[in-house]
Amino acid sequence: MGLGILLMPEVRRQGLGVRVLEFAKQYAFAIRGFHRLWLQTLDDNIGMQKLALAAGFVHERDERQSWLVHGVFHDRKCYSILGTEYRLPAP
Ligand SMILES: CC(C)(COP(=O)(O)OP(=O)(O)OC[C@H]1O[C@@H](n2cnc3c(N)ncnc32)[C@H](O)[C@@H]1OP(=O)(O)O)[C@@H](O)C(=O)NCCC(=O)NCCS
């Protein structure tokens, strides 16, 4: 199962990204019983890197120059969260 996230610029930095990832975690762990979620982003995507950490994902590795974007190789930053690390949000 894959999930992409793209918010219009005018609604960024308002906490929506955290809420989207919270929904994804709740669906994956509380409803589907998955063991692990992972995400990847480019080394220059500071917003996604900050969002991953804010949503409780752990930075686990960088894959050096493994992502070719418009002719330029980028590092791929990899994050994950385990079901055992997930807590249901307070009601
Ligand atoms: C990446 C994206 C989904 C983030 O969503 P968002 O709703 O703006 O993020 P949030 O408001 O939930 O912010 C979460 C945290 O990240 C930080 N953050 C988000 N964007 C940031 C940026 N551009 N620079 C620095 N920090 C940023 C916030 O300050 C917040 O940190 P805090 O908890 O310490 O306050 C959004 O910027 C986006 O859609 N970008 C374009 C598409 C994209 O890059 N998708 C990901 C592809 S891998």
C-alpha cells in the first residue's frame, strides 16, 4: 500500500500534514494491524523531513545519490515507525 502527500502551498504549515500522517498511522496500525510504516523523501525536502519527525517517524538511513530527479542524483532519506511505537491520539 502506498500513499503520497501533496498539499497546496496556501494550506501548508498549518498542521495538516501531521493530521494526514496520523490518519495513515491509525489506519495502518489500529485498523489493519500492520507492523511497520516507512516513508522516503529527497534530501532537499526539508518540509517532509520535518513532518516525518513531527509525526513520530524515526530517521533510519540515507541512501546516497539513489534518486535521479531531472538529471540530478539526490540522497534518499528513509524514515519508519513501528506499530509498537504507535499510540492512539487522545480523544
Ligand atoms: C511536506 C508537506 C506535506 C508538509 O505538510 P504541512 O501540512 O505543511 O506540515 P505540518 O504543518 O503538519 O508541519 C509538520 C512539522 O514540519 C514543519 N515544517 C513543515 N514544512 C516545513 C518547511 N517547509 N520548512 C521547515 N519546517 C517545516 C512544521 O513547522 C512542523 O514542525 P513542528 O511540529 O516542530 O511545528 C507539504 O509541505 C507539501 O505538501 N509539500 C509538497 C509536496 C511534498 O513535498 N510531498 C512529500 C513528498 S515526499
